[in-house]
Amino acid sequence: MYRYIYLISILFFTACEPKSHSNLNGKQLLEQKCSKCHNTDLPPKTFQDEKAPPMMAVAFHIKDFIKASSESDKIPKAVEFVKDYVVNPSASKSFCDKESLKTYGVMPSQKGKVTQDELEAIAEYMFEHFTIKNLTAAQDLQNRLNAMPKGKRIALKHNCLSCHKINKDLVGPSFNKIAKRYKENITQIAQSIKNGSAKKWKGYRNAIMPAFGEKISNDDIETLSKWIAKET
């Protein structure tokens, strides 16, 4: 008897649980569904001809103005607002100031283009990702990058340091070794970056340097080559 009641209880409470959307990737959906109009960078980039405000500004604005009985209830309320507003937008619902509404207008309804589960995943990611804490960390990182030589920033951007360390061999020779061999021939470094190379160094399991000519501009290749040549 007790066993029967226990099984009925499990079925009842399981049926009452909200549908899970744990298999949905909020970040990926944000890029797919929102980035055509909203800049999704953190810190955001702004453009003269932008169609909509940056997503960070949207998230901050909603969190600031959403009405909730407690701080813990703010995010759930904000998520519900997004789920409603995206499919049923109107100027009266918007938290934008009059000037912003004049600039951007009311967003077009996305009804039929995004599901409620997708909107929930997007909104939860928005309010988890676009925070003051994450913005501060991103700005600190940007400040550190800005303080670096441009060549090093290019190397980090294109993952050069995953195969070459400055003072240590990895998949390929260290930048120190490359600089010592080609310090007087920076053009050779640039050509290897642009076109790739193979069998120029003994060892390294015959690793092949891939070509980056289609991924890195000629100006950046030149800057990167000069930076590598100085690493001695």
C-alpha cells in the first residue's frame, strides 16, 4: 500500500515540474536569434547604423527597471518579461527612454521565429552573462591587452601561443629560437606565417605550420613578425 502511494506521489510531482530546456544553449541561441540586430560583445561595440541597442544595455536596463517584490525575484521576472516582450512588443511595455525609442523604434515581433523555451534559455543566459562583475572583468582584460605590444595581442588573438611559447618549445619552436634564426630576415618569418611551412626545423614530430594568410591581414602579419623577431 505504502509503496503504491509512494509511486503515485513521484508521478504527481514529476508531472508538476516545469519543462526542462537544459538541452538548449542560451549563448548559441543569443548569437543565432539576436546578434543580427543587437551587438552581443562585452564590453559592447556601438555603430552609427546599429539596428538595436547592445544586448548588454538591454539586459542592464531590464534588470534596473523590472518590478519585483524582492531581489531574488528580479531575474525570474526579467526572464518572463523577455519571453512576453519579444513576441508581443509595444512602446507601452518597453523600458527604453523616449529618445531610444525614437532612435531604434519598437522591435518587430519575433512570433514564429523563436519558441518560448528558446526565449527562456536566451534570457537566462543574458542575465547570467551581462553583469557588472563580468563587465568589470572584461574591461580589466581589455586594459591588460591594450598594455601589451600589438604583436603579442595578435599572437593571442590567433592562438599562436598554443603551439609556440616565448621561451619554451611546444608543438613548434619557441619564439626565442625563431627570432635567433631569422632576426635578420623578418620577411622569412612573415612568409612562414602567411603561407605555412614544413621541415624547416628538426624534431617537433615533423609538425607542419599552417598557413594564416587568409586569417591574418598583411599588416598584422608584419607587426607579428617584427614582434617575434624581438623576442631574443
